[in-house]
Amino acid sequence: MATKSEKELVVGEVKERLSRIQGAVITDYRGLNVSQMTKLRKKLREAGVEYRVLKNTLVRRAAQEVGITGLDEFLSGPTGIAFGYNDPVAPAKVIADFAKDNKQLEIKAGILGQRVIGLEEVKRLASLPSQEVLLAQVLGGIRAPLAGLVSVFQAPLRNVAYALEAIRKQKAEAEGQPA
């Protein structure tokens, strides 16, 4: 059995993780064998997500200290938490994808920023495009109107250039020189 100081150390670690996550998914991993857990951890690691199996009481205490409320109802039975520090969607995507092929993995809830979200919200989050795709879409949406605006601003300059060229040709013809 863990001593009080060991428990306090774990609570401190969980508290530190919860304070810097962008997104997390809380799971019940009951029924997964060692091979499946290894595959899950590998996929999560590749996505930059950390997966920890934790005691519910320690998670509950750490969440309270960080100010995350509404988590208690999801903290029963074996609990594994996927912590995403860089991309709020990554934990939900990897866990939801893995759960499709491994029905034993149950998604209990999620955390988005410091807010607890339910199963349906986790599934919606998992269906979002990746952060890179979303950024590309936003940049594409910004770029298109800017390109049109640049074209509009260039049109008068282009017209002036065409007019000057036409005047130059007229003068050259009037003076009898080839254009």
C-alpha cells in the first residue's frame, strides 16, 4: 500500500498534468490485454498524448485542487486518462479510433481545457479534423479574400500601365516611328 507521501506525490503529478492539458479522455480499460494496452499506449505516444492508469481518489483530489468540477461521477472502476498537452482533439481521436476496434475500451468522459465533457461531446471532438487541417482551412479562408483584394487593387495600376503603353504607341506612330 502506498504511503501518504507517495499518494501526495501522485496527486501533485496529476494536478500538474491537469493544469497544463488542453484535452484529456477518461477511459475504463477493463478487458484490454497487455498487447492491446501496449498498442494503445504506442498510438497515443505517436500522437503526443500521455496515458496513465490512476487511482480514482487521487484523480478526484487533484481535480478539485486544480478547480475541475463534475468529474466525480466518471471516476469509478479502473480509470486510465489520456492527457493531451498540445492538441485538444488528439486524445479523443486516438481513443475513439482505438475503441472502434477494441470494444472493451470504454470512454467515460473527457476534459476540454478545464471543463468536463460527456461521452457524446468526446465523440464529436474526435470527429473534428486535426489541428493542422483546421489551421489550413482557416488560412485558406483568409487567403482567398485577400487574393481577391490584391487583384482589385492591382487592376487600376494595370489599367494605367495599359493606357501609358497605348499613349506611347500613338506618339510613336504620330512621329512615324515603329511602335
